[in-house]
Amino acid sequence: MIAAKPNLLVSRLSAPPIPSVIAWSREYRGSKGPLIDLSQAVPGYPASPEMLRLLGEAAGQQTMTGYGPIEGEPLLRKAYAEHIAALYGADLSAGNIHITAGCNQAFMCAAIALAGAGDTVALTNPFYFNHDTTLSMLGIGRRLVECDPASGFLPDPSSAEAALAAGAKVLAVVTPNNPTGAVYPLSLLHELFVLCRKYGAWLILDETYRDFLDEDYGRPHSLLSEPGWEDTVVLLYSFSKSFCIPGHRLGAITAGPKLVAEIAKVMDNMQICAPRSAQIAVASAIPALADWRAGNRLEIERRADALKQVFSNLGDWQIGAIGAYFAFVRHPFPDRSSSEVAERLARETGIVCLPGAYFGEGQEHYLRLAFANADVASIGLLSERLR
């Protein structure tokens, strides 16, 4: 008898990283105080009562039990298009929007629509690990674009050009970045856009954490004002973070109408449509909860400031980059792997974070801290535990 085997492209991948790190924390006995979970990128505060009301009201509608439009509910597509048109000063309509079940699905749909097995996609190093594993299981090759720690982990344009010149069909970047927190300047994003246009490649820009840029940051970029941007740029977004509804799985793709039509082919085979009641609720919440979301942005800034204060007094630890939800921190144990350090922190001090090695090559000296998941008081407890 010959044993059947699963798809090698999937079986060769490591187990999902978050559960493995959470497992380490189960060994913590509480000797240092309460567990401080900085592992997963989730908002450490509840959804608005108004958001819950809208979700409940929408979920109770009989019409929401059937399939919806593949591209998303017209109400949400229109509301989100108007929102980002105002944000970017761009001419957008519902035809530019495709709604997905979360931003991970948005990336997978875009990747399938833009590249095939045997093609290559360029990712920054460090990268968001789900982008990497998505490409791997699809049989799409990966080429790394280096990010210099000395520049706050911003991608090196010359490294990006080398990847594109070598044939990468797509350059995928995340800003504010996961895992580093680095915010890519407008000039850098424009330079990457020009490079992608030069080589006939697509630029996927994952903006999951866009709503947590500093209040005075201004427009995140001007790419949607570039003539013919639809032939180069794809924006990804998640409603999970700003509205505190990750369990409802809702994301969005902004692209040219022709590419939206291609993505719909992928979505029809993957899920048919994103969760419907959440779409209806969020369509109302976009304008209704603007002030509430702004208040949360300020709260995340307070948490970032608290983390900076902690590490300013820990000379052996260094923040490599910080922004939005994350800090990429250099640990002071050069003879230990990032996994060893993260596991020891979880088991012995009750600090749960992710090893830098989960995010790419040469990241053994770093840990990712998702500080948005902890309040200011909890972040303050890190000072004693890291000494």
C-alpha cells in the first residue's frame, strides 16, 4: 500500500506561529505578575457599543442569510470608496473596491490574480509571515528586498530594483509595517511606484495599519493621483483594527476596475462573498465612528510613547523601529536565537512576543512587540521584567 501524502507546498510550512508562541506562555506561573501578551496584532480595547449594535441589527436581517455580490455589498463599496477618495484626494468609485474576508484573504486574492506558480514576488526583509507562506503554498517564488536596520528598516530602493530587474512580477510592501512598525515616507513609496512602472510590475501596498498614523502625518501617499495608477497599484486594507472586529473578517482591495474583475474570479472560487452583515454594519460605521476611531489612534500613540519610555531606560535593549501597532526590538543576547529569547521571556517573565526569525532572514537579534494589545499600565511593567 502506498500512503497518500498532502500537498508538499503546504506540508513543508511551519505550524501557524501565534499558537506556538501562546503555548510557551502556558508554562508561565505568574511569578512576575500578570501575563503581558504582545504577540498578536489585535486592538487591546473593545469595539464601540455602536459597532456592536450595528452588527447585531444587520445580522438579524433575513436578507443577510443569502449569498451577496462577489465584489462586496454596494453600500460598503460606495462608503469605503468615498472614504479613501477623501483621504487621498483621488477620483474613486465603488468600481475600484473589492471587499474580502479580511486582509490576509485580500493579499491571497491579489497574489493569485497577479502571479502564477513559477512567477516571483518581491517581499521586504523582514516580511509579514502570512504573505510569505501564502506565496509558498501557491508555488510562487519569493525574492527579498533588504531593509537596513540603520535606516529604521526602510526598504532599499536599489535592492527593490534588483528584484524587479530579475523578473519579479509584484513588489509587496506593508506600511505602517508589520513586523517593524516602520512608516514608509511618501517619497520612498513614490520611488517604489516608479520602479514598478519601469519594469512593468505591480506594487501591492498593504495599508492595514494606515488609520494609526500620527494625527499630523497627513496623506499617507499620493499614488492614487498618478496618471494610470490602475495599471500598477493595488491597495489592501483591513477593517479589523480600526473597528476592533477581527472576528468578523473584513478587508478591502482598491484597484482599477479591470483588476477588480479579475479578483472577483478568484473570490468566487475562494469564498463567493465576504461576510454580509458585517459589511452592512461597517458601511454605516465608517462615517458614524470617525471620532471614536480618532480617539483610538491617540490611545495607540500613548501606548507607543509608553513603550519608548520603557526602552529608554533599558540600555541593553534597542528599538530598531516603532510605529502603528508594532516595535521591532533588538535583544541583548547575541549568543541566543530570537526563538530562544522569546520562549524564555514567555515562560519565565510572562512577556509574550514573536521571534524576529519568524519574519525573514537575518532577524535573529530581534523580537516583534505588538504593543497595541496592551494598555499603558501593562507596558510600564516591562521595565522590571526586562532588566
